[in-house]
Amino acid sequence: MARPGTISRFITLLAFFAAPLLVAAAELLPADTAFRLSLEKESADSVVLSWQIAEGYYLYRDKFAFQSTTEGVWTENPEIPRGETKHDDYFGDVEVHREKIEIVLPLAFQKSAPAEFGIVATYQGCADIGICYPPIRKELTLNNRQTIRLEGAGLPINSASALQKFVFGPSQNELLPAKQAFRFFATVRDANTLHVNWEIAQGYYLYREKFRFELAQTSDISLGKLDLPRGTPEHDEAFGNVEIFHDAVGFDLPIQRTTSGPRTIQLTAHFQGCADRGVCYPPMKNTVLLDLPSATDTVKPAANLPRRSESEQIAFSLQKDSLGLTVLSFFGFGLLLAFTPCVFPMIPILSGIIVGQGESIETRRAFLLSFCYVLASAVTYTVFGIIAALFGSSLNLQAMFQAPAIIIAFSSLFILLAFSMFGFFTLQMPSAIQTRLSSMSQKGRQGGGALAAATMGVLSALIVGPCVAAPLAGALIYIGQTGDAVLGGLALFAMGMGMGFPLLIIGTSAGRLLPKAGPWMNSIKAVFGVLLLAVAVWLLERIVPSAISMLLWAALLIIPAIYLRAIDGLPESASGLTRLWKGCGIIMLIAGVLLIIGVASGNRDPLQPLANLVAGGATIEKESLTFKPVVSSQNLDLYLEKAAGNDQWVMLDYYADWCISCKEMDYYTFSDPGVRKALDKMILVQADVTDDTPVNNGLLQRFDLIGPPAILFFQPGKGERREFRVVGYKDPEPFLQHLRQFLTDV
């Protein structure tokens, strides 16, 4: 039996050695503080989970586990980056993560899966002092449409993440989902050859040695010898000396057949890749069904290559082209967009700014004002384009700035400017501001004019600016998919400057061609005053009934015609120029009267006011497409199910009252007899997204659209064919060729 003194000394010695551990345990951080878990939406089929790890702590790489708690939702193999090697007394040599780790978790959904679902994340870590936490289990509540949140949190964090990307640039730790990093395509080249290829995102690569292919349940068809192209030699820490492929890779797969009849085969492709920064994806596979023709048939060459829509081709070129070529291309796109009806109203706005400076304006001053206007509008396109791409349709800026209150306010501004041009009154700043400005230098006053021009450029870009076109959509797709706001924003800026280049020439020329002081200057101001009124009416067309807008156009034609002496007699001594102005006035007067007659007869087309009048007072209606309205995503699904049952294609048209290109499509393209005939067997539906509502934003967000115009085609039972998507205006003949091409291909 031990003596009491011995026991006492043992306890004292034990306490001495245990004291540091007891103190350390008392200072040990709570698990949620040591390992802070957050998450954000990466795409429709994956999420990114991020752990901020406190200093002096680490997480085990092999202790991460994820499981769905909702029926119809599955978790797939997570993409866990490599960690540092550590010898652990409990687990031996293991990989651990310090400071921060991000894991991409792919998800799979049944069609009937609920919008809200749950995921359980399990992980384990330790402190450097030697104390380990028990396995930590976190329940996460997610929404596969809009938001993601930790259990108990109230606010979605996807918008905050997008804003962070916009302000600070994309995080270096963010990975693309595997399907975006490595886009796989498989096609039939001929009866004995398949073709496979991958489009590889910038900053990612595939291993040559990891390609493997197999055919399922085919006793009479097998794969022949594979002849892979050579890759770029690389030393990989995980696999040693390997060959890799950046950007793209494609090759043929020979097949051996014992029968010659047509067959449907199932091809599975296995592959693996990594990001350049050292994070590798787990082995991936894609399975596709392919229709082999008879050994005596041939395959159309057009089917050999994966097709993309026009906007997707532009987005792809952003990834592949050099910086110089990208900037030059988008500047050219901007030049083409400058000659569209959406940009025309900017001409009288800028010219009015120049004319409003008075007869003393110099060419240099006119150039400065024009440059400030164009630069401000280009910067506005860039900034708001990036925001729209990062936030998606949840922040529909295009529709927000078409609200009636904003349209009325901006139209009123143009009316005031026009009346000031007419000399009815003079727009002046408050006396206190005038006194302050009068004490400034001439340079300062010139700066004020430049600031006013820049402000008008910003407003013009937001309210008068162009509808969505393919180059704009392509840049936004690139930014939204990659988060690269720098290159995408540079492309948008180049496009904005291209759109403004003709305006720069016009504005500078306006300053050079202005007459000197005298009656001429008053006449020039009156002309631009009328043009500013035309811009106001053009804006109001978006929110007022057609009859009212036609009456406004009629008034805008008739009243100036009277001032041009259209109904006054001219003396015999009148100059030729005076007679020319009177002739213009008569034409304007007649056009205005015809508009009034058209309104009175029930017509609502200002370009053809008498189109519905024929002999005997009978009326005819202009033939055009009849669309069924789509009021929600559920409503669209009903149309698609009905079309699949009838084996019919569906054409979905996105329209808005404020979208000029949409009205052009209605007036010119959809009324063309050839187009109507090509579409007569399709179910035609239209989503009117004029108003900025959650339902309309959801319709746009469902197909990753920024705004109208956009036309989508759905194959029976197979969903949308994205490669046939049309974004922006198309004339009847190119649109008809587009229809014939894809109807022939399918």
C-alpha cells in the first residue's frame, strides 16, 4: 500500500505536467470559431463550401463527408484540393488544411425535387497544441433556384459574393464547376468513326493519360485502337511526367462492327483534369447516346462539330482570342451597333448639347464635350454590364430604368431643354451657384460643361441605350461564367467606345459646322429643339397607348410645319432656301395629318397610318404571328409538356414594350410571309418582361438571360437547343436561313 506522502507527491507532479494542457483547454476556441463554415451558390448544379481556419488549427482532408437529407437530391464526389502532409499521432501521415479551404460539391436533382433541400456536412480538425475536436456535423439549408444559407441564417449570401467579385475581382480560390471547366462533346463522323472533343476553360487542363472510353451493352460493336494526339509535357507532383492539354483537345474514336445496320450506342468517356494553381478534380465521366448510321450511309459534315449560339461563340472567343484581338473585335461590334435604332436618339441629344453651348463654341471644345459624353456612356455600359452579369436577372437594371416614373422624368428633361432651345426661357442655376461659378476660372467653367455632358452620357446609356444584342450577351455570358470582370469589362468598354465613335465624329462636326452669330443660330437651335422633342416622344412611346403616341408624333410634325410657313404664302422674291424649307414644312404637315386620320380610323401603326383603309371603307389587318402568353415558369412548362406530347417544337420570344429591337422583330421579321410559313407548325409563346417583377426576372434567370430580345427554341422532349438561340434583332432573310438550318440539322 502506497504511503500518503507518495500519493501526494504523485498528484502534485501530475498537476504540474497537466497544467499547460488544462490552461490550453480553457483557451481552446469553440469549434464554430476555429472552423468558420460559409457557402455560396456556384451554379445550378453545384455549391462551394468554404472554411476559414483560425491560426494554430487545421482540418483533415480525408474527414470531409457530405450527404443529402432530401429525397430527389444527391451529392456527388466533392472536389477537395490537396493539402499539406502532416504526421498525426492518431491517423499517421495525413493531409491537412490550414487558413482556408474551399470545396466544390456537385449536386444532382430529380425533376420533381423540391426547391429547398438539406445537406449535412461532416468534418474534423485539431489544434496544434495536440487537442482534437470530435467530428463536427453541420446541417445546411439550400435553395436550388435563388439562395443558399446556413441553418439559422436569414439572408442569402450569393449576392454579396457577386458584389465581392465585382469590387475586388474573382477570388483565386474559386473553381469552375467541372462541367464548365471541361465541356465535353461527342458526335458521329461516319458509320465507323466517332469524334470526341473538349473545350477547356482558361487556366485549366486535361491529362492525356486519363482518357478512357467504353461502350455499354454492345456485342456487335467495339472500340478500335485509340490514337491520341500529343500533349504538352509537364511534371506533375501527383502523377510525375505527364502530357496535358490546354484550351481544347479532340480526336477520332474508330469503332469495329460485325453488323452494318443502324444502331444507337451508349458511349462513356472517362477523363481527369486540374486547375493551373494546383487543384485537381476527381476522375470525371460523361455518358452520351449516339445514333450510328448504316455502314452504307454517310453522315452530314455539319453534325460533326458542336454548335453554339451566336452569343456563346462570342463568349468562347473571349476565352481563346488574344487581348488585342478581343478589344479590336468588340470595338467593331460597337461600330455595328451604333447604326441601330436603339442608338439613333443619342445623336440629337449630343448635338443638342453642342448647340446649346452657343455660337462661340470651338472645334476643340466640341470634341471635348463629345468625348466626355461618349466616354461616360461607355463606362456606364461597362459598369452596369458587369453588375448585370454577376448578379444575373435578380438585378434587372435594364427593366428598372424603364419604369414609367423614370421615363416621364427623363422625357420632361428633354422637353425643358427643347423649350430652352426655342427661347421660351433660359435654364439657369440658382444665383448662389452662379456666383460661385463666376469666381472660378475659365478652365473651371469648361470643366462644368464637360461634367454636364458626361452626366447626360450616363443617363443616355441607362435609359436610351441599346437593347441586348449578341456581342453584349456574349460578354455578359463570359463574365457570368468565369467571374473575369477585367477582360469582360474591357470588352464591354471597347464595345461602348465603338458605339460612341460615330457620335464623337458627329458631335465634333456639329461644333465645326455651326454658323456664327446671327439669325442662323436661332434657326439651328430650333431644329435641335424639335429633335429633342422627338427623343422625348420616342421615350414616351414605351409607356403610353399607341393612339396617344401617334397623336404626339402628329403634333410634332404639324406644329413645326406651321413655323416653316407650310400654310403661308411666299412672296415672289423668296429665296430658294426659303422655298425649300416651305416644301419640307408641307411634307411634315401632310404626314402629320395622315397620322391623325390613321388614329381616327383605328390604326395604330405610325409607319403605315392608312394601311387598314381600302376602297369602300373596308379594313384589313396586317398579318403577323400570334403568340400565346407565358405568365410564369410553370405556365411555360405546361406549354412544353403539351408540345412534347404532340411532337411539336416550341419557340419562346422574350419581349418588352421598351425594347426597340423587339418591336423591330414584330414589325419586320415576324410579319414576313416566309418566316410565318416556316413557323406555322411550331407552338409560339411569348414572355412579356416589360415590368420589373420577380416573376419576369425568374423567367429571364431560368435561361441565363439579361434581357430582351431573345428567341429560344425547344425540341420535343429534349428541352432548349441553346445552339439555335437568337439574341438581338435579325432581318427576315437571315432569320429564315437560321430556321432552315437548324430544322434541316435536326
